Amino acid sequence: MSLAHPAALAWLALAAPIVIFYILKIRLRRVPVSTILFWQQIFEEKQPRSIWRHLRHLLSLLVQLAMLLLLAFALAEPFFNWEIAQARRLVLVLDNSASMRAADVAPSRFDEARQLARRSIDGLRARDEMAIVVAGTQPRVVCGLSGHQRTLRQALDSIEPSDGPTCAPEAVELARRLLSGGENGRVVLVSDGCFEGAAALAEGKDIELVVVGARTANVGITRFQVRRSLLDPIGYEILAEVQNASEEPAKCRMELDLGEDVVDVAPLELKPGEVWVHVFEKTSAEGGVLTARLDHEDALACDNSAWALLPRREMLPVTLVSEGNLFLEKVFEANPLVKLTVVKQPPAKPAPGSITVFHRKTPERLPKGLVWVIDPAGSCDRWQAGEKLENPIVTAQDKDSPLMAYVRLDNVIMPEARKLTFAEPPKVLVGAVTGEPLYAYFASGDDKVLVLSVNLDQGDLPLRTAFPIMATNALGWFAGHRGELRESLATGAITEVDLAAKAGQKPAPGEGDSAKPASDASLFSLVAPGGRRRALPPGLAQTTVGPLDECGLWQVAAGEAKSPPEKPALELACNLANRQESDVRTPETLLERRAPSHAAAGMLVRPVWFYLIALAWLLAAVEWYLYQRRWIS
């Protein structure tokens, strides 16, 4: 045995005054009395005590000296050499992913896992150390290596369950780096094992997998997205996917709501392990929050609902300057979002936000704003018109541009396209084999110019489905793609948000009536569906938010902190959308791993000084008992 603080043994010097106090003779005080008759009788029964007769109370003295000895050795902190040699270094990895929310273990798998983790902390020995790593959306160290059990318990209690995917393998690697290959190191993973490679991970020599949960059936929504229709400007399509992760057939119903209105109800009869996929086609110009719900009760609730955002479509004022073209008028009139005005002379000043379309006849100087020129017959400040191109063949097409989304022109006949020589190089969308641009654009700030040098009367472009799609893409490009799809994110995702468009600027139609005041224009915070709020860095045009670890609607709130925000600057839909997390069936090969084998640390769990102090208290209690029984003085 060794001592951590040998100098503390100097407290044994207190034994001298203890012995002195026991052998000192008590001097009686002289007091005159009226008679000594009774005192003489007592003196005859009890002989006077000498200074050495105090030693007959040796038992009391020995108890006092023993207590001093125990306390002095406790202050010296004795320890055994084997305590140092056999000290363990443990890293507790706690899975807090979505599948750990399953309620097949009361109250949930996560609560059961936290209870098992607390048992591991209680089983630490005097020289043991433990760290805690969470294996949810992003692996992170909650508490570094420490032997202080209260600190470890507080760190464990601070971990909350999430709706994100598990990162158990990555968390185990992080735990191994914390151990750094030291002796007696071990990783303890507490999880339900519902992730790929769990069985292989459990075979590691330096890892112990403690499993919670059972082979529980579950039906969940594993995909839910919405997009605008390619043909109908106010139409939209919903992609829904439902998985039956069980060995038994399941019968349920899925309801689709847009705001407070029910848009569809789909009865489902799923075979064991079946994945059901369906596309719903609906129409709405107002938009709103789309919600899908399953009326199936099972162990996991967070995948029984899913959300998607359908932005509102705004009316687009379009002024068509033309002598008359049926194709152009019909393609704009077919779009229910277009408010079309046909004139023969261009307006003196286009209305703000309106789109001006020039067919053939173009002014010498194009106006500022949003301009689309189709089949220009003359020159202007942007280009010089040349001869006509006879049957140009399309060989170059910018497939990455949103203006050319879902459009193919390589087999379209476009006779008498006009050759244009531009004053400054434009961005070419479609080019001929001879190198002349047929479809191009200029963009500078709020000014956008789009030019199509194709004769609509001579070719078959207006008869192709590509033409209305081109017109829809062009209108969306001019409008800045307001009202387009906001993709639903999977839990655990990290995304970028544009704050510059939300701070101190005039909002787009449908996004508010006035701009935020300059005083709070740069203040934003991220609000979780459950109400958690985190401030975003001020003064940034773009910032990254995430990981989004909770299902529901996340909000980017502007201005002063309010809960909930009156009108969020931006909303983000977040769903579980993970087949692996929805499958809460714990592998059968892991079901026997129910309790940590290291929890019983042996007899000597606490340090030696703890037992010495406990023994000193015991001696004090013995002395008090003997004194009360008049066995010692």
C-alpha cells in the first residue's frame, strides 16, 4: 500500500494531548458546607481516584486513539498498487437517434438506455475514469475522461433524444481516439442496434454493446416531398413513401392536409416489409403547409407525420408588345398565374415588377427591368440584327440553367432564325452548329433581358411541348423563382439560408407587406419545432443552419426574440425520411446483450479513505453507546 499524501500522518501527533487529557487529575473545588456527615459516607463507599487510576478507562482512550489513527490515514489517502495497475478507462457511447424514441420499452428505449448508462457510472471504482459520447445526429463528446461521478451523471442527464439518424460507428471511432490505445480501455455502446453493421461492431475486442428494445413492428413515412407541376402552373405533385417494417401485414390510412383542408385520403394495405410509393397530383395557387399523417398506432411516433412546404404562387403582370401572334397569346393565357395585357406600342415606362415581351418589333433602346425579346426584326442597344439563318441545327444547350429545365431543342425545326451580333457577350442557352446564339440572356441586378431569335411562324417550336415549358421557365426566371419548391429536409441535414433577402429589403410578393426595421434587420434566430431557439450570427448574407435534429417546421425568425415568432422570415420542413431509423426491429443476434457486464466493479468501489472515515464514524457511534451504558467514563 502507498500513500498519496504522507505528510498528513503528522496529525498523529494529536495523540499526545489526547493521552494527557486522559491522565490529568481533576482538582476539586473547595466549597464550605454546613455538615460533612453525608460526604464522609460517600467517601467511604468510593475511594479517591489517583492520577494513574484513570487508566482503568483504557477502552475509552483506545477508541479515541483509533479514531485519530483512522482520520490521519484517511487524510494521507492510502491506495493499493493494484488500483493503479487495474484502473479502467471507459468511454460510454449513448445512442440518442430517432429509433431510440420507440416506446416498446417503458417509457422509451432512450430512457432505458440512460438508466443502464447511469448504472455503469455507479459501478466506477476509485481510480477508474469515464467519458461520455453521444451517437445521435453528430457524434460529440459530452464529458471528457473523469472519475467524478456527479459530473458524469450531470452530463448524462443533459443528453436529450433526437429525431436524427444514428452515427454509432462514427461515435465509436471517436471514443477509440479518446482512449488513445491506453491500457484497460474499453468502449461501452448503449443502443438498440438498429443500424447497419451493428453485429460486426459488437464483435470488436475493445467494445461492449448493450442493447435495449425488441423486434418491434413499425409503419412509418419514409419519404415526403412536393414539387410544382411541369405542365400546370398552379398544380403540384406530392411524392409519398410508406414502409411496413414488420413481419406482419399492416392496414392503415394516410391523410393529406393542405393547411386546414383535407386534400386526399389513401387507404393502405401493406405486406410484411413492403414499401408503398405513390404520387398525388393536386392544384393550388395559395400554397401552404402540407401534412401527411398515418392513423396507425405503433412504437415510433415521429415517423407517423411528415411535412412539406408549398409556397404561394403570385400573379405575374405580362405586357405583350406585338402586332398579333396567336401562339404567344395562348401560351401566356394558358398560364393561370399570368395577367396578360396585349398592346401594339410599348409602354412609356413599364410597371415595377412587370414583364415586357417584345415580339419582332423592338425599341432602339430596351427599357430597364424584365424584358423578353422574341424573333427580333431590328437592332437595339444590345445587339445588331443580321441576315436570317436557314434551318439552324441546335448543337449546344445549357442543360444546367433553370431556363432550360426539362427542355430539349436538338430535334426542333427553327427556320429563318435571326443572326444577332451582341454588343457584349451574353450567356448562351442554345447555340447553332455555326456558333450563332439562338437563345441567350443578360442579367445585371434587377435588369434581366432574355432573347429568342427564332421565327415562331415558320418553325414547329410553338407546336412542341418544349415551348410552354420554356415560357414557364422564363416567367419563373424573371420572377426570381418566387413560389418555387422548398425541398423538405431529412433530420440531421445541414442547409444554407439566405438572410440578405430577408433583412432590410422589400419583401417579395406574398412574403410580407413591409421590410424589417434597420435596427433589427440583421438579427435572426433559428427556432426548432419544439420551441428551442438559437441565435444566428448577425450581419451575414448567408449562413449555415443545422443539424436539424427534430421533425416538424423549423423557423428562421427575424427581429427581437419572441416565442413563437409572429411571422417567420423563413420556414424549413424537416422529416425523419430514413428507412433505417423507421425499422425499429432490434437484430435477434443482439437481443441477449441486455446489461453492461462491467457494472459490477468488485468489492472496493470507493477509495480506501472513504472506508477509513466510515470506520471512524462507526467507532464514534460505539464510544457513544458505551458511554450511555456507563461502561466508560
